[in-house]
Amino acid sequence: MSDAVPATGAVHWVGAGLSTGSGLAALCEHADRVRLWHRTAERAAGALDRLGLTGRAEPRAYTLDALAAELSPGDVVVSMLPASEHGPLLAACVAARAHFACSSYVSDAVREQASQAAAAGIVVLTEAGLDPGVDHLFAHSLVARARRAIGDGTPASYRLTSYCGGVPAVPDDFKYRFSWAPFGVLNALRTPARYIDDGVETVVGRPWEATRAHLVGDERFEAYPNRDSVPFIEQYALPRAWRPLAFVRGTLRLDGWLRAWDAVFEELRTGDDARIAALAGELAAAHPTTAADRDRVVLAVSLEVTADPDPGDGDGGSWSGGYLLDLEGDDDESAMARCVSRPLALGVRHILDGSLPPGLVRAAETAARSEQWLDELRSDGLDFTLRVAN
């Protein structure tokens, strides 16, 4: 692996959709030069005006060739594009020896270029948003605290749940507010989920069919599993001596969502790709995201560990803890834009200061780094709470 290419201080933020918020403003404070790339220069300028950043960042019309022509070694490219577009964008970064950052899960196309990126000396930062991102930080912190309390070698059982959702601040009949592309929302529901339930590895082809009630404090939500939870048992460094009774990473929705979306689920059961794409457009038109309404982000991560009874001492002891982030949007930006863009901007700042190694990295890879990022996010104004009970 080569040494990291020194950052130039120039940041190229690609895309100005629903998740672009005050994180971009934070980068304007820390970077020497920021360019916002959007579909047209006019739309990029409009987004900068909306964010109060006119004159602080340069608008650009995005094409991959246009971006590649402006890249220099050590620049940082921040992708807010769909994950399917990250592969070609990263290839351009590798060719130019420019660093890359995104809030998305590691795609196959990104993973396949990880060794080339490391050899080129560039950082490829992934999973640095809200979910994935802050949820990982919370989980690493909880697991580390439980390990200190219970002990790595102590036989124990545990339940870890990590649920995140963007919902309307004021519930509506649809029980939802689109905070990212409707087609992406629908496709996520078509992706099978794997998780641990009652100590058994479980796979469900239609994740919404595993929806169950979930309490956050005294408030009732609905939650369902999302994607493949099982690999995160190792990623979160849960001790091998501990048995998972429940391990699920999933999506949180308002109470009543399952019934409100019944007609959508029927389309998902029977529709082909073309029909689902058309449905996404219909839902976007029927339930538009406007500047007048407000969104809410709820991220709840909890861990309960119970040590096996000691034959000589009886009760083996227990530990539980949980993080809660519960934030509403305001006149300045949506809650989702704040919660995605601020952690991502923090990660870019770590690329700029040279503290991240070249190659593929996630925002949260160790407990120590997670605690550091959580402290920094608190300082940046992202509020959350921690509860611990022994």
C-alpha cells in the first residue's frame, strides 16, 4: 500500500439531492475550494442559493468527463449519486489519484477497485452517512461498553437491534415522507433481508412481511429488517463467546405504515422492473416533498447482554445500553439532509487532514474511532442521547 496522496484542499461535491445539507456548508468552512456538481450549472447554482452558499462554492454542470477533466491528485470527490454510479466515479478518482467519499454501503464495483485505490494512495471512504454511518458508530460504542462490563470470554447471550427511519414530523395518511429517491425506496423493499431472530438465522424475501411493532421510549413504531444484518456481527466485534438471540439492522416506520402501504406492496409482489419504476414516479407525484412540510429522523440502536449463570455464584450479570437520535427538520434544512451530510462532511475533513489511511475504509471500524467521531458530531451540533443500565 502506498502512502496517502496529500490532500489539496479542493472538494468536489457531486449531486445536490434531498440528502445534501449543512455538511456542504461545513466543508466550505474547512476546505480551500469547493465545487458543487449538479445536472446543470443553473441547478447547481440554485442549490447553492437554497443552502446559503452562493459565492462560497462554485457551481458546475456534471458529467463524468467534465469532472475528470478538473480532478488533480489529492482532490476529494464526494458522491451523493446513487450507489450504481459509484463504480465509474471511483475509477475516475483512481486514474486521477483523487480521494473518494460517499455515504453508501460498499458496492461490489467499489470493493473491486479497493486494491487499486490503495496502490494509488487514495482514501475510499464509505458508509459515512446516517444509515449506514452513525448507526455503526452507535453500535461500536455499545459493544465496546458491554465488552468491558461483561468480559469477552464470558459466555453470554445478547440482543442487538438497530433501526433507522425518515418519517413525516406530522403523520399523514401515507405514513411516510420521501427523503430519498422513491425508486430506491421501492427497490430496497424488494431486496431480501437476513437477520437473527430467536437465535435462528432467518431470511425473508419480502422484508415488509417481517414487520413488527417496535417501541422507542413510549412511542410505537413499525420496524422491518433491511439487507443482510449477519456480517455486522463480526464488523461490530461482538465476542465469539456471546450468542446472538437477536441481531437485526432494519428500517423504522410510523405506526400504521404497513396498512397504509398495502396497495404498494401488492404492486411490489407482482410488478416487473418497468412497473416499479413507473410506480416510483406515481408515488413521487402523489406524495411530493415540499418546503412546507417537515421530516423527522429516528435512529435507535440498543444492545442487551446477559451473562450465563455461574454454577457457583448464580446470576451471571447483565448490561444494557442504547443510543437514540431523534431530530426534526427546520426552515434551514431537512433532518435527513443534516443527518446524512454532516457525518459525511466530517469524514471528508479527516481525509483533508490526512488522518485516514489509503484504501477502503468505513466511518466506523473501531470503537475508539467511533467514540472520536461521536464526540466530533456532538460538537458539530448533531444531538443524540445515550442510556446505560448495569
